[in-house]
Amino acid sequence: MRDPLNSKIKKIKPSGIRKFFDIVSEMKDAISLGVGEPDFETPWHIREEGIYSLEKGRTHYTSNAGLTELRAEICNYLKRRFNLEYNSKTEVLVTIGGSEAIDAALRVMVDPGDEVIIPEPSYVSYLPCAVLADAKPVKIELKAENDFRLTKQELLDAITEKSKILILPFPNNPTGSIMERKDLEEIAEVIREKDLYVISDEIYSELTYGEKNHVSIAEIEGMKERTIVINGFSKSYAMTGWRMGYAVGPECIIKQMTKAHQFAIMCAPTTSQHAAVEALKNGDPDVEVMRAEYDRRRQYLMSRLSEMKLPCFTPYGAFYVFPCIKEFGMTSEEFATKFLQEEKVALVPGTAFGDAGEGFMRISYAYSLEKLKEAFDRLERFVNKLRNEK
Amino acid sequence: MKDKILQAIDKNSKITALDLARMFNTTEEEVAKCIAEMEADKIICGYPTLINWEKAGNEVVTALIEVKVTPQRGLGFDKIAERIYRFEEVTSVYLMSGGFDLTVIIEGKSMREVANFVSAKLAPMEAVLSCATHFVLKKYKEQGIALAEEVKDDERILILA
């Protein structure tokens, strides 16, 4: 029989972390600090709006690009929060989570052989999506000494004449790193000069701390016309299960993404779209409350890490800390496995997000303080034990 | 700092000074000092525990009483409110706008006890013109906390997101 599969999909390696996660889920009393989604439930007024839309029988397709009202609210929101201006009729596409937007953007923007530059460690889907779009992924290894920010030189070193797209994943999962205005201005210079496009994944844009508000690269001069901004409701409004994201960008790109979306997806779920309108209209205070809670946890964890002398740069975004465990002479995966076996706490090895994550662990603080406290008591005990054994 | 502490302990007064210090990048002593000051200033008025007595197997009857009173010259409603809130059975007293003056919430072991309080203590007060007593049948939510809600397991699954 012929091989039913194409060579492209077979080249994509399944996530090696699967086995580890299986062990965790079978371990009954294990504490996991592994998930990448908010522990909060979607605020009730948003859920209630979803329910109301069902009661009203709003159970049909919406237009391919998404509800007119939702697209208008997205534009209001982007203007209000990040000083970005888009035309709601021609420059917005509502997608099934940010993930679909990433996939669609890559599929309409690259030709076979085009290079897509992906800074790592970063979210796991960029590379496979690039491969499925027939692009050639080119990784940039972000460095702890730069607080895992992307520098001008690193970008320059990765560029060839085939380079077309830079993925910009900030605030970053898994490191919690952010790019501030000056960082963006520096790389923007290179991007303009080398005529690149940017897919800027800003899904964590609402979760920045220490008065470091998120800046979108699309706001930097000359960048709007070469940037697709991807955002969504999952992290900011605790709406992961609703699968609501969007892309905004130049009309010529959004138009083609809408075409890809039309034929693959038709439209984003109608109930979720109605709920999303409510989130944008009246959800600002909820975001404020959640951000304040994340920030308290972040600082709590940073204090604990510094007390146990585990090096970690100060993250200003997302809901992760990314401490370095190189002193123990183990790989991230070995550390994760041993920690799970001995103390029953699951952390995600940095290598799950690319080779650049070797020597680091991703710790999510989308957990209650009580849980974090218990897990960090165990981490402290574990770390001290490892040091004593040396 | 004080405001940050209040925000943090609003829903959970069990957080220790050490943990608060860790959250706000300061010392345990500094946090303890702030809290002591706020206690002295009566910004923090107490640390009661929210107990579902019904679930604990204790009989508790709660009643909400709408009270109309005559305000006193120079003292307004404060004097009569104080005479009422000093009773141990009384858990809350609010001055209201609208059709009556004071909302008095009282707790007792039985309906009879509550009825006794109203007829023997509250209603006969000189300044009290009338009382309308409403018994609570079921408590759903108190102080922002849903009482009946089950503790939910973490339903989030481990996927790389």
C-alpha cells in the first residue's frame, strides 16, 4: 500500500514532552505548574452574554471575517490600549484563537523556500506552521544575558536573501520576556532595511507588569505596513476554551487570510464572538484584577527564587518565570523528571520550547498562591538536596 | 504599600506578613508595621471567618429587619443605631435610604430566639416606630463568596500552550 502521508508532516517531530505529561496526569497527588492558561474562569458577565446569545437563537454563521460589531470593538480596543489604528471593515480578521491566525498568516505570506525567522525559546506552533506552509524555519537562540530579548545583532546574523518573515513572540511564552519600545525600535530599523515582514504574536499583551505597558511593533514608525498583529481573548480575559483570536494588518494580507479562513474554517464560533464583544466593551476591570493577582504571584515567586538562590532574570510579561538550573549539571528534562519523581511537582523543561531553552525550566504562575507556595517549598527542598549531594 | 496589602488580603486574610513581603518586594517588618497601623486606624476592622454554619451542623437563624425610627435632635440616627448594634445578636446595622431607616440583621439559634429579641428588645425601644422582620430561608452568597459551590478540581489539562 502507498504511504498515505506526505513528507512534510512526517518531518514534524511530535512533542517529546507528551510522555512526561502522561506521567504527571497519572500521578494523583502531583502538583503541576505546567499549564499555559489562566486559572481564572471567564468573568461571569462575559459568559452570561454567551448564554444570552444562545437564548436569542444567535446560532448561525457570521460573516467570514467575524461580526461587524466585534471587529469594530477590536479596533476601538487596539486604539485605546496600544495606540494602533485599523479599519474594522478591511483590516481585521476574527480567528479561532491566535493559533489559527498564526497558521493563516504564514500560509498566505510565504512561498516554498522562503525563510521564516523564529526566535526561541518560544511557543511551540510557529515552527510546525512554518514547515506546513512550505517555509524554511530559521531559529534565533535568545540569550538569558539579554533577558531573552531579541537584539539587532541576533536578527542581522539570521537574515539571508531568502528571509521574508520574522515571528515576534513578545510578551514571551515561556520566558516572560518583553520587548520595550527601544528594543523594538532597534530591530525595526533592520526589518525595514532588509524588507522583512513581521508576524507579531501579542497574545499576552495585557499581561505586563511593573508599569511596563506593552508596546506593539506595529506602532513603531514604518512598521504598520509590514506587520500582522495577532492577539486574542484567551490569556487576557481567561477565555481559552472559547477559541477567540484575531489578526489585524495591511488590507492586502488580511484579505488573503480571510480567504484562507473562509475555506478552511468558514467563521469563528458565533457564541464566542458575542461573548468577545462583551469582553471588549466591559472587561477592562476584570483584566485589571487578574493582572494584579498575577503580579503578586510573580513577585512572590521571584522572591522565593532569590531566597533559594536560583538565578532567574526578572520577567515583565505573560505568567511564567524561567529560572536557570545549569548549576546542577542536568538537562532540563532530567531536572523535570527527577523533581517530579522526588517531590511530585511538574515543571515544563525549557527545551519543550526549543533547544535554546536548555538549562531552564518554565514555571507557570497561573495557579493559586497556596499551590505556588507548596510547590516552591518542595522546590527549595529539592534544590538544597541537590546542592548538598554535590 | 498599604493599598497593595489591602488588595491582597481582601479575599484572604490568612496570607502571612512574610508572604506579603515577598509579593511586594519589602521586608516582613515593614508589612507588619503597615498592618498594625491600619488596625489601629480601624481601616482593618477585624478578621472574621466566613463559616457555613448549616453545613457544620449548627442551627442558625438569620433575619433581616426593616426598622423605622425617630431620629433624635442633634444625634440623627447614630444614637439609636448604636443602641441597636450593641446587642450581641445583631450582626449588621445599616442606615438606609427609602421606605425605612435601618436594616438590622440578626442571628439567633432559633426562630423563637429571634422573635423574642424583636418583641422584647427592639420593638419596645422608644425611638423605634415599626419593625418588619424577614427570615432568611437560604444563603447563596456572602461577602463575595458563593456558599454552596463545590470545590472544583483543576480541570485544565497539560498541553503545551
